[in-house]
Amino acid sequence: MKNKKLKGYVLPTVYVLVIAVLFVSVSFLGSALQKELQYQDLVVDTLDDDVTPVIKEETDVVKESKITKPFVSSKVAISKSYYDMLDDETKQQNSLVYYEQTYLQNSGVLYAADETFDVIATYDGTVTNVTKDEILGNVVEITHNSNLKTMYYSLGEINVKKDDTVKAGDIIAKSGDNFLEGEKDNCLLLEVYYNGNTIDPEDFYNMNIEDLQ
């Protein structure tokens, strides 16, 4: 059998066709990839346009008032405790107030310090009276609700007046003096009345205001 030789123009033609096919394939693949990238970009752009960032807006936090002591100074100490019939004899003796050769049962807590201190409201309320007691000095009465009120005696300079609204921690006065024997010049006598009866202020600070409505 005789070997047939390819004509001279056949191989170049084949090479050209192969190159053309490769070129078309690469072009088509590139075009497809470009469309895919454009589509992905479009999706991302669309998502970016549609997504609204969630921003946590700052809101005013309503702070619930709590019962507090009527002072913040660490130099204030109890001079006379609340007189409780159920206390032991030693504590009862420390709860007696001496005035004009007479011992009186203390219906509140008498605080004292070597220097003047701020007197603050123990809880939110309305100033219902500002007066002066012959023995205990200047007095501020704060009504917290229909069943609860606090009385602040032995005050010096007073910063509030009748019908003022106060919040727990507001400064209502400075400490002052009284006519009780043996007491310091910087005093505060606090009485707490619930349903017309006195309660120990030291217990009052730890109570839930909702239970005193």
C-alpha cells in the first residue's frame, strides 16, 4: 500500500482551526466569567442597597428610685437609736433622749457628726411642711404617698420650701443643732411614719417601697 502524503496546506489549516477553536473557547469562557462576576457584584450591590443597618438607638433609661439614707457622709454616726419595745435593755437605754431632766423614748434615729453634712431626701415625694420645733430645731416634712411620710429635724440651712417636689438623694438641707443635752452641733433626727405609726429608719432603708403604698 502506498503512503499518502498530506498536501502542504492541510497542516497549516489544521493549526489555524485549532487555534481559532481555542481562541473562541477562551473568549467564551472569559465572557462567561465576566458575566458571573458582574452578576455577583450586582447581587452584592443589591444586598447593600436593600439591607438597612440595624442601629440600636439610645433610649433614656428610667432609673427606679430606691430608699436611701438621709446623708452620704461617712463621718455621720448614730447618736441615738430608734426605741423599740422589743429590744434588749441595753439598746433601749441607748434609745432614750434626755431633755430637761427627763428621758424620752426616741421615735426616730438621731444622727450626729463633728462637722456639717448634707441632709438628703430618702425617697421621692413632696415637701408638705417646713417649720421649727422648740426643742428639735428646723423641721422638713416630706410626704411620699398617702400612707408614708418622713420628718427631718434639727436642720440648719434649708434648701426646699413647701410644695417642692424632691427626688431620692436631693439635698434638702444642712445638718443643724437642737436643745437636747449632750448632742453635737451637727445633728439630724429622722422619723418615718407609715399609716400614722413610726418605724425604725434603719429598717426603712432596706424596705421595698411597693410594700409601703
